[in-house]
Amino acid sequence: MNYIESGLKQAMCDAIKKAYDLDYSENQVVIEIPKDKSHGDYACNSAMQLTRVLRKNPREIAQQLMEQFDSEAAGVASFEIAGPGFINFTMRNDSLTNVIVKVLQEKENYGKNDSGAHQKVNLEYVSANPTGNLHLGHARGAAWGDSVARLMKASGYEVTREYYVNDAGNQIVNLGKSLQARYREYLGLPFELPQDGYHGEDVKEIAVTLAKEHHDRYAQENDENLKFFKQKGIAFELAKIRKDLDYYRVGFDVWSSEQAIRDAGKVEEALQVLADKGLTYESEGALWFATTKFGDDKDRVLRKTDGSYTYLVPDIAYHKYKMDRGFDQLVDFFGADHHGYVPRLKASIAALGNDPEKLSVDIIQMVRLVENGQEVKMSKRLGNAVTIRELCDEVGVDAARYFFVQRALDTHLDFDLGLARSQSNDNPVYYAQYAHARMCSILRQANDLPQAEKYERLMNEKEIDLMKYINEFTSVVADAAKLRAPHKVCNYIQKLAQKFHSFYNACKVLDPNDTELSAQRLALVKAAKITLQNALHLIGVEAPEKM
């Protein structure tokens, strides 16, 4: 919470206690910035909230509250009771300008807060199979997950960023067979690509590299050679994924392997826990999990009639493994096609004796890439998907990341290539970065200006508007972290840039005839610059000093 709102809320809680002997917390007090500037700097509706409790006229309540309100402590210059019982506050100049002092002192730490109360959180995102390039769906999840991690860390959460490597199962078998087929093709031997294999150029390139290094050593089709191709395929693809994610400014603290979890016996361990609790049963030659006992619409198969496990089984073991590591909250970011998978996953967590509410699943809706009004089709298996690297090379990492987090995750996204390339105010990332570059340009022009020690002359409406909005930043960060909603930071960035441009157009920052006022305005520019840079950093976007 920002310090101005916090001061107002605390003073209001104290007034409620003194006037009516009611204990109110700051979370119960709502402070807002009025849209109409004639209504003051901030407004509070506590008098109307108390009407039901006190059974009094809200204006009467407001009057009694303000008789007990400590305006001096809250930094309030004046107040008025308006309408049905709103209390409008006009702040003292120093209470508004104190935000400049705060930002200049805290610098890159401005916006950080302890709202997360050091909760231990695991964020799992991307987790693409190591069978090909990362495409646009992964790009959206990667930018979103990484931005959520940055926001949570800035808000005091203990965050572990985790990538789950699906390096076991049929998709890896098909990768190995695809590589082996391409390997034999390069050697001029008969080959057959599996119907459900991977036909992209990347698979062919890996096979050629292996053939040049090993010649015909692994040409024979047998289980031992297939194991070699699976291992090499995973290693090549994972190295490429890591490289592309690094290029995209996305990092992970932990890479968990499905195969390692299987090899450690954690799958059998999880199944045994379910069996001991009487939650599994045999039917029609298969092993079933009674998920209906936990709210699922039907029971789920764990082991098929051919003896192989369904993909739910390693996921149960993996989530048990995460729970056993002592996290207060698990957050999975899943594609839209996994929406129906959530109930059975929560059921498995409850069945294993954990609180299912500790798991949150955020669904990533689909992305369409639009070029000249036409959709660019994607098909990962056929090898013509638009990759993260291709997109970043086309529009830049900054534009790619910004565009993917500027819309709520549960909404479909049309990624407009033309707009992302454009250098105009219609392009939101360009607009924000241009504002930052302009701030830097102003600061460069005023190196010899003395530093202001007070800011009592910052009284213009646009100056006050900008200061109030800078003051909102910490609250925005805390809120975006709590809700896992980095698009709220994008909204803040756009409005901050807009308010800065309005201030710049209305107020002459560098006036050689008034160095005192210039120094004070320059400090406001510097505070805006620091805030904008910090906001951009939280979504993984650079803040250029020149454009």
C-alpha cells in the first residue's frame, strides 16, 4: 500500500474507534482518487459503509468521524463532506511531494513491498515437451509466468520458478523414432517416419549432426539405439529451449525431470498412498482412481489394460513431490486445452492428504498471430510453427513480452505483428519506452542544475496528478502480485507515460530564468523515470535511455 493511502486509512480507523468504539482494519477502509479533481485528492466512503451498523444518516456519521480525524497525522490540508456521505480530502503539498523524496531514496527498490508476507510459492510455467521449438502459446505463458515471478518477488513472496521436463512417455519415444528415421535417411538407409512423429527441420538437423559424428554406429533399429536417440533428442531440444528462454529473458530456479521422478520410485509411492487409502480399484483390466469422491465428474484410469500409465499418474507423483517440498502455494500455468484436467489434479492432491486449495491453476488462452489482417497458422508437429525466437527476431524481445502480458491471461489474444513493429504512439511498448527516453533526455540536459531540497512550488494540477500516480505504484505492484495479473502493471505503465506527457506539455521543466522551480520539476521527472523503469523491469521489458 502507498504511504499516503496508508496514512489516511490509519487515521480513519482511529477516528472510527474514537467516535464509535468500533475496531476497523485498514483493509476495511476504501480510499480512492476521485475522477473529478474538484472533489479533492482522495475520497473515502467509510461513513456510508457504517450506515448499516450504526443505523444513522451517513452524513451525520461522516461529520462525527471528521471531528475525531487527525488531519495533521494524515497530511490532510482540508476536507469536505459531499453527496450522500463521501469524505473528500485535499492533501497538504508536502504529503504529496514526499513521494519524490521516497522514490529518489529507494531508487530501484521503489515499488517493493512485503504484502506476500514471505509465503513460499512454486510457480510452474512453460514446461513444454522437449520435442521441438517453443511456439507462441509457450511465449505467452513464459512472459506471463516470469512477470508473475518478478512481481511476487518484489512483494515479499519466496518464489521458486520451476520447469517440469516431460522427458518420459510416448512423445519421447516418438521423438527418438523420428530422430532414428532421419539418421537412417541421411545415411541412405531405408527409413519410415512414425505417423505420430516429429517432422520439423529441427529434428532433421539433430539427426544429421548425430550421423556426421557417429556414422552408422546407431543405424540398426533396436531398443538400445532408440534409447540413445531419445537421450540425445532430449539433450538437444532442452539445450535449445534453455537458450531461447534465456534470449527471451526467462529463467528458472528448478528443472524437474519426469524420468527422474519415475526412476526415484515416486510414481509407485504415490499410487501406494492412494491404494492404502482405498481410493483405487481394479475394473475391466485397468486400475482406476475414485476421483468422484473429491468432486470430479467421473473416476479416472491410472493404469491402462496394456499395463502403461495414463499421463495423470506421473502428474500426481510430481505434484506430491512439490507438496512434499513445503510450499504454501503451488501455481500451475496450463494451456486452454487442459481446462478439464484441473478437477482431477485437485482431487489427487486432496486424496494424498493435502489441501487442494493450495493448488491454483491459471489457464492460458489461445494466441493468434495476425499479419496484414491474416492469421498466421501454427502447427508444431509439422514444423511450421512460429517460434519464440522467430517472433523476437521479428518484433524484438521487448515488444513480444509486453504484448503477451498486456491482456488478461483468460482472454484470447490477437498478436498484431504490424502494430508490434510500428514506431508510433499506437504501439504501447514504444509509447512507454519513448516516455522513458524523453525523461532521460531531460535529465541529460540538466546535469549542472543544483539538486532541489524541497518541492513546495510543485502546485500545478499536472504536477500533482503525476505525483499522486507515482505514489500509486507500490499498491499496483502488491495487487498485481496477489492476483497474478501483470497486465495491471501494463495498464499502470501506459497511464504513467500519459500523465508524464501531460505534465511535460503543461509545465516547462528547464527554465533558465527560474532554476529553483526547474530543479524541483527535474526531481519529479527523475522520480517518474525511476518508477517507469521499475515498472518495465517487472514485466521483463527494457527502459532505453535513447530512441
